[in-house]
Amino acid sequence: MAAVLLLPFLTEVNSMGFNIVKHIGVLKDGSNITTELNIVEWVYPRYDIRRWGLKDGEKVPYKGITLTVEEVRVLKDILNSIEI
């Protein structure tokens, strides 16, 4: 069984344990679910690509990926090197 770590020192986070520090953009806008690029503070602020839904008027995170600044730089270089 996985251990759950509660971090009481986090401030200004919602009931789900995260804070959207900066909304950067929407990658896909569905009827009830969006895929977004944000800077999200789970423990530390990170770039975050994730699907989001709404429940009782509050954003609910689904599966996604968080990236450090260095990982975003590498991803940007990779994406710039390919032809689409």
C-alpha cells in the first residue's frame, strides 16, 4: 500500500492540494474537459500539461505531466527540431 504524504505547510491551495499559479493556454477545449498548459504548484511550481474537468464549480485535475523549467527547454528544442 502506498503511503500518503500530507504537506500542511502549503498555503493558498484549494481543497485538492494544488494552486494554479499561471494559466498559459488551452491545448484542447472539450465540452466538459479541457487540456491546458499552466504553471501549477503541487509542492513547487512546475509547468503542467493536464486534462481538467469541473466538479461543483471547482477545477478537478485528471492525468497529466509536470515539467521543470529545464525539461520544458529540452521539450521546446525537440519540438522545434521536428517538422509538422
